[in-house]
Amino acid sequence: MDNSPLQVLTVPTAPYPDQRPGTSGLRKKVYVFQSRRNYLHNFIQSIFSSIDLRDRQGSTVVVGGDGRFFNTTAIEVIVQMAAANGVGRLIIGHHGIMSTPAISCVIRKYKAIGGIILTASHNPGGPEGDFGIKFNTANGGPAKEAVTNKIFQISRTIEEFAICPGLHVDLTTLGKQTFDLENKFKPFTVEIVDSVESYANLLRNIFDFAALKEFLSGENHIKIRLDSMHGVLGPYVKRIVCEELGCPVNSAINCVPMEDFGGQHPDPNLTYAADLVDSMRDGQYDFGAAFDGDGDRNMILGKHGFFVSPPDSVAVIADNIFCIPYFQHTGVRGFARSMPTSSALDRVAKATKIELYETPTGWKFFGNLMDAGRLSLCGEESFGTGGDHIREKDGLWAVLAWLSILATRRKSVEDILKDHWLKYGRNYFTRYDYENVDIDAACEMMEDLEIMISDKSFVKQRFAVEDKIYQVEKADNFEYTDPVDSTITRNQGLRIIFSDGSRIIYRLSGTGSDGATVRIYIDSYEKELQSVMLAPLATIALKISQLHHRTGRSGPSVIT
């Protein structure tokens, strides 16, 4: 057996122009990573090169993914390149799988300089699907724009990468593996860890597990159904909810992570989690939830499939926040929502006199507020909810938060929502997604739309649909000045705000891998509970933007 130190190589390469990380990292079709020479290597080297050599040498980096196709292939390359780039230790989830919330937890627990997360979140997997790479920094949250810009600039001029091709790691065996590299003082260490345990221990310190166990498996327990959609969260749900909190095994479905998510789209909404919705309709389950591919998003359902919109979900958690022991100890420092999310949370913040922040889309903005001690709870309309225990949105945390509220209030999901609406009024909210739109047509449409709404004459315009009249009170391109570091983030979405508080918002999404996604958000507030039709606002939104004509699309791909 050859025990000589492993060779480190410097390999010449050529840059690619399209490796700009978006809101959630670099996402492309799998074939892009497979077919373009050194495409993966270039981006990984750009990540390592963005970290100062003095910080990188001997440091700890966490690695894990949602188990989608190409996950293990990418991890082998990352391991070989981390060793060659001076990293001292890698912590990797068992079999290379670890949820995004758990990776944030582990980064913070082990004081790592960052983590590489292999996921395309809620996008489809498999050989024909998507693959993604995201870099989280030492706070456990997504890299800020200054870091992702640096990674992108390096990727545009990269000429070589460092790799140790003879280094091979066993992802199936828990424990430490050490490797001697040439020209390296100390051995390089890879630690394969239980993907669930550190994260589960964090949750034990947030929630009252004894009370939850009684609620879920005691004499008068409720019946729940949790759908992991063959994503990463299956093992977490089985270990924490079934084994520890005592739920019957059949409460958890689709819990085996699959490279193609069982051929399904792992996006927890009414369209793609239709099986869960159908199984809830007959009323045998009191509570239901679905999670996305990497475990950071969630959808909440009540009996008979009663749907809780994500903006309502975070507002209800905020209004019942002291049902969670963690917040009884820490207090509540602030609430936040992304700009496109309905203003339901704002009303709770106003009533409780707690600071409310409206941020651009992207969890890194919440993370900055949390790091400064200004934020405790936040959410976004795209099925993301979380607290300041980590720096990512957290699907299972949100479910345990809801179960804590149900256990305390002893009311149904539907009754809790109706109580909330009676107290605060209701925001009727929906989102229309036009996916894989021609990017040039989408950009031209947004540019022309901004010119139109920026004209002074647009304010005070009235739009009539059927018997409803809406008058424009304000229109702009949302801009955010971070209250912590004063950085300014521009061009975050076009807003049309009407005099009754209703809003239409247009955004180009940065999370797709192919073409552009145009999103239209409709938000209508009513103080009195009544049946509200969102169609008039949608009609106005399409008329103003001429979206169907400009993009050639007759309707949205998804409505949530």
C-alpha cells in the first residue's frame, strides 16, 4: 500500500461568462455541469479563491446537499479541491446529505468559515433536472452580494485551479478520515457526521419537546401528515417527529431522499404537493405540511386541506410567538418580511409595538439584521419562514412552531386563522409565475413598465374593473437601505400601491436555471372578513404590463 503524501496539482482552465451566483447560488441544468469542461471546478475554485488565504488555511468548511442527482460527484470534486486549497477540515453530512437549515446550524456550531450547499432547492432533480451550488458564510447564512460578486469576478478571469485528484473519501462511514498531502504541514481531515443530530439538539433547546410529544402521541393526540416530497428532510422528520415526538410512522410520507425526488417537483405548494392536499380533504388529519428538496421551505395545511398562505403563517407565528419557549427566554427583537410578501405581519408588529423590517427577497438580508440583534422572526411569500436560531429559512422549525401554537391554544388551524383575521383583518394574497420566459422579452417588458410607473402622471391614475375602482397612491422600483451597514440594494421589484392598501408587484426571479421567471404578486387587504376576488387586480396587472402580449404567454405556469 502506497503511504506517500498525495499529490496536489495546478490545472490550467478557461473561464465561463455565466457563473454569476443568484439569490440562491449558481443553478443550472445538470448537463451544464456534466458537459462543460471544468465548469464545476471553476466555480468551486472561485469560491475558495474568494476567501483570503490566511483565513482559508487550516479552516473548517461544511459540505452537504439535498441528495439530488450529481450530489456525490460534486462532493468528491469539492473534497479534492478543498484539500488542495489549504482547508484543514471538512465536515460532511452522512452520504453527502444534509438539509440547508442543518448546514447553517453546523456552520455555527463548529465555527466554520462557511459551507458549500449542493441544492437547487425546490427545482426538479434527476439527470434532466437542475443542480445548484450555494456558498454560506461564517454566520451560517447565504453569502452577501459583496462575496457573490467577488466569486463571479474571479470566475470570469480564472486561469487555473488546485486539486488533489488522488484523494477519495468514504461518505458512507461516520467518523474522521485523515489524508497526508505533499507540501502540507498537518493532515487534511474529513469528518462524516450524523446529518440530523446537531440540528435536532438545536430544536430541543427551542421547543418544549415533552409538551409536543403529549400533543402528538398522548391520550388526546391530533393526527398529522408530513410530506417530505422525497427530499432531504425525510430522515429528519422520521427521527425527530416520529421517533422522538412519538408520531405514528405513517404520519410521515415520501421520506426516502431520491436523486430525482421520485420524478416529482419538490416544491411545497398547492400545485406540486397535490397528493398531500388530496389526502387531507376527507378530514382524517388535523394538520398537514410539505417540505421542499433541501428542507428550508414549508406549506401548512389544516383539516380538510385548509390552506395557510405563507404570509399568514408568519403573521400567526408572530402573534403567538410566546407559545415557543425559546422566545420566552430571548424576547422578541423584531419582525421582518420580504417586500413581495403581504403586509399581514406588519399589522401584528404595529399592534405589539415590535419593529418591522421590509427587505428585498433573499435570506441574507434577514441574516444581517439577526447578526445585529435586531430580528427574531421573519418570512417570505415563497413558503419560507424562520427564526434567529440559524441564518436560513427552516421548514421543520416552522412546523414545530405551528404545532406549539396548536398545543397551547387547543384550537384547529382554521379557527386560529379565523381568529387572527377577526383581530387584524385579512390580506388576500396570490402569486402568478410565468416560468421559462424569453429573458430579453422579459427584461424589455420590465424596463418599459418601470418607465411607465415612474412618470409622475401615473400616480393618482384610476383603474376600473367591474364595480371596483383602484387609485394609484405610489409606484416605484423597490430600494432597500440596510439599517445595519447602510448598503443600498436597488432594482428589487416594481411596486404599484393603491389607496386602499392593495398592491401589485412585478419581479424577475433569480432562482431558475433556464430562461426568466416573471412573478406578479397580488395583495388585497380587507378589514372585514368577506369574499374577495383577486381577479380585478390581476386584470389590472396584466393590462398595465401587457405581459401576455410582450412574452407570448397566455397564462402563468403556476399560481400560488
